[in-house]
Amino acid sequence: MPIPEDVTGFEIDADVRQELKSLPKTLADDVARNLVMVARLLDSEPEEAYQYSRVALRLASRVAAVREAAGFASYMTQRYSEALTEFRAARRMTGRVDLWPVMADCERGLGRPERALAMAGEPEVKQLDKAGQVEMRLVAAGARSDMEQFDAAVVTLQSPELASSAVHPWTARLRYAYAEALIAAGRADEAREWFVKAVEADTDGSTNAAERLAEIDGVEFVDALDPELEDEAEEAEAPAKKRGGDVSDDRVIYEDEEDVEEYYDEDDLEIDEEFDGVVPERSKDAEAEEKIAADAAEADAKS
């Protein structure tokens, strides 16, 4: 996999760099550069990130940071079995529990929500920090929904963290998940309130709470710059323009005076330059004089 020249490998966290010191320097640099590419592409191009993670894994499978990076790349590309294997390996190497929620979510991805729920009740959960415990609640609620236990999912998310007015990095996602759980449980009226709260906390766009709120309110967003919409508008205008400018097949439109002269002889058409296009009404006196003249002509003819 090609790596841009500006990637040096020193962009990675210091603790990861420390782990790589167990490798020969040249090898450590190559692994570090691949890990930088994984981090860069994980959200925007997860499939490419996955390819870089496989290179790093092939070079240094005994480094916990490499196994963890490979796990996240597999997770983001929905390779849940591979991800679970890598996360378990990283946990064995470090003894850390912070990967516990994402490991449980891999169980969900593999169609085993009951295992995810079992993991939510394990002692490891108590060792998680506040953010990790919130993640575990989200995974457990998702597992309940997978099993169509929608009311239980709502209850799972009800917690001091949900009730708090303080905003943390996980607040928007927690409120959003609660709103979705309410909808699944048939409580849409309550869900709207929580979508509003999710929007208020979602300053970095980590959820689509604004769009979900608009759906509930019946508001449709239109992208004014969408080229497909522009094409549709032009197609809609075309028939109207055609109706206004239709010309029958046997009519010829002449563009200038030369065309007119070619079509008409001088004796055929005398143009009154002062004619304004309006035909004046004939007076009654003129009509009477014409009638008298006509009667006189008829009398002369009979005599």
C-alpha cells in the first residue's frame, strides 16, 4: 500500500511509539507510518484503512497497538469476527478493559445479542471509566432492541448520565439512542423531546438527530445545489416554454426584411409605416353613405 511522503510515523501517539521501540528502527518506522494511515482513513475510507492495518499486522502482530488498530479497522468494515479476535488479543497483551464495550458490540454484529447482554453484567464493566460505562449501556440497549425487547431497551438507557444537563462527548449519542428506543417502544411523542435534546448536545454532528427531528415534524430538506433537482426543474419548465412558443409546421418565420422581400412581391404588400396594428372602427355616417351608393348602383342596373 502506497504511503504519502509527508507521513513520517511520528504523528502517532507517544505511547504507541513507545510500544514500537521493541522493534528494529526501520521496521518500527514502517509500522508507524501504516498506523498513521489507519488513523487518517478510519472514518472516511474504512476499507482503505483496513488494508493498511493488515500491512501493519503482518509486520508486527506481537504489538498490542497494532492488534487494536487492526481490530478497529475490521470493526468499521463490519468484519466483526476478525475485529473480535484482534480486540481479544490486544486485551490479553495489555490487561486493559477499555475495549470491553466494543467487543460486546462485535457480539451483536455477529448476531449474538444475548452474549452482549451477558458481557454487560460482567465485573469488567465496573472497571470502565464513565465514558466506557455509557458505551456499555448503549450496547446493552442495542442488544435489547435486537431481541425486540423495546421497553427493556428504554429502561436500560435511563440513568443519571441521561438525566444530567451537563454535556459530555457521549451525551448526544446517549440522548439520540434513548429517543430511538422510545420510538421503537411506541412512545413517539416523548421521543421528539429527546431528539431536541440530542440536537442541542450534538455540536460536532456525531448523530443525525436534526434529520430525525425534521422527519417527525414533517419537514423535508432540499439541497439547492443538487444537480438532479436542477435537471428536474428544467424538465418541468420545458413543456411550458414549448406551449408558449409553438409554431405550426406550415408556418415560416422570417428573421429580417430581406426574407420578407423574397416572399412578397412589391405589389402584394404595401406597408404603412405609421400603422400601429389597431383597426379603427367605421363611423355610422360612412356606413350610411355606402348603403346609399349601393342602392343607386342597383337602381341603375335595373334601368
